[in-house]
Amino acid sequence: MGAFVIVVNAEKVAVSGKKRTQKLYRRHSGRPGGMKVETFNQLQQRIPERIIEHAVRGMLPKGRLGRALFNHLKVYKGSDHPHEAQKPVELPIRDKRIQKQR
């Protein structure tokens, strides 16, 4: 199935343009009138991990394999995580556009 992926510093996700105020995240409680809509900015303040999880889930297959792969993703708000005993390896970011923003 592959290795686990640990993403840290989820609160530092940056977006370009007006996405901070115009990108919408929707969820539904299943009850009548249960549609909840919030902007990127609101979600980043409330649950920053959910932004990365939502983006990755959209890139994975939609069936049983995608659900199994998604369970291998661990996202954390800050730089602290409980997986130090597993000796995680840091992967450098190769995209030069992203490196400039750091």
C-alpha cells in the first residue's frame, strides 16, 4: 500500500489571488437545511488540516483504494506530531515557485 505521509504546518498554506476570500468549502449535515458553507480563510482559522485533506482526497481514486490510501495521510496544524519514533524523512520541495514563498 505504501508509506504513510506526514504533513506539518498546515496553518501556513498559502493561496494566490482572491482564493482566500472567494474559495468556498461546502459540507452537509444530512438534515434539511443542513448545508454549511465557509470560505478558505474561515476554514484555515478553524481547522487548517481540513484544507490539505480536502485537496488530497480530490486527487485520489474515489473507490476502496482511494479510501485506503487516504488513511495513510496524517496532517498536523503545527510542526509537532506524534510520529517522531518512526523516524520520518523530510522530502524537499522541488517546485521553484513554492520555494520562493518560504
